[in-house]
Amino acid sequence: MRNRYLVLGLASIIAIAFAVPALGGPSNPIASSAASAKKLANKALKKAKAANAAATTAQSTADSAQAAANAAQSTANGAQSAAEAAQATADSAQSTANTAISTKFDTVSNVEGSPSPNDSTDKSVVFASCPGAQPTPTGGGFIINGGGAVEAITNFNTAYIGSWGVGALANGTSASNWTLTPTAVCIGT
């Protein structure tokens, strides 16, 4: 029976030990430490959740930035391809133009027309005609020969229907004879 009282006494002491802090009595050091640890754990959990939310937001921002960078790279690659294609087209056009020029104007010749009569007339008009394969003059000129100083002056010097025409007038009252010879630069294929 004594054991019964002993167990009953110990149970009462244990019950009082737990009941006294609950009723505002002196606190149990183990319970106090456990409450402090729980409070600290709750704070740590709150901070961890906030850090996790910030990390999730940062990951989402990083994913968006990566997607934008990938799109920009794709656009840059497309632009590079377009630029290379345009350069190839330009190179081909330049080559075609160079070939056309070299084949189109492979014949350049200087043609001298018949001179005007050698006399002291007051005016003369003469033409240098380009040959059939070279129908268009690209330029021209003239030669005036005389017995002394300048015996004649030109009043026109121009292309005229597949030839180069030159007109000259006697210079003053000179009685010296002079001739006018036209020249033309002709191109052809």
C-alpha cells in the first residue's frame, strides 16, 4: 500500500509541476526553452518563405530576360542572313554590270572627218560620222589649220545624229586660207 501512496504522491507532484506554469506560477525551464525555440523557428520559417518568394520572382525575371535575349539573338541572326543575301545580290549585280560594260564598250575609236576646203571662206560646217558598229559619238572636237594666226573660230561643236558636227566662222578680215577638220570619239560593241 505504501507503493500506492508513493506513486500517487509522485503523480501529484508531476501534475502540479505542469499545472503551476499554466496557472501563472513559476515557469518550467524546459517549457520556456521550448517556447523560445518555437518562436525562433517561426521567425526563421517566415524569413525562409519570404526568401523563397523573392527567389521565385527573381527566377521568373531571369526566365523572361533569357526569352527576350533569345528573341533578340534570333532577330539578329535573321538580319545577318538578310545582310549577307543583300551583299551577295549586290556583288552579283556589280559583276554583271562590269561584264556588260566590258562587252558593251569594247570598241572605242577616234574618227576624223573630211576637212573643209582650204580657202578663206567666211564659214564652214563639217561632220565626223561614227561607223555603223559604233553609232553614237561620246565626244568630239575639231582641228583648225591656217596660214598664220587663228584664222577661224567655232560657233558650234556638238553631237548630231550619229556624228559630231563642227561649224566655224572666219576670224575678222584675214585673207589667209584655213581648213576645219571634225573629230569624234565613237564607242560600240
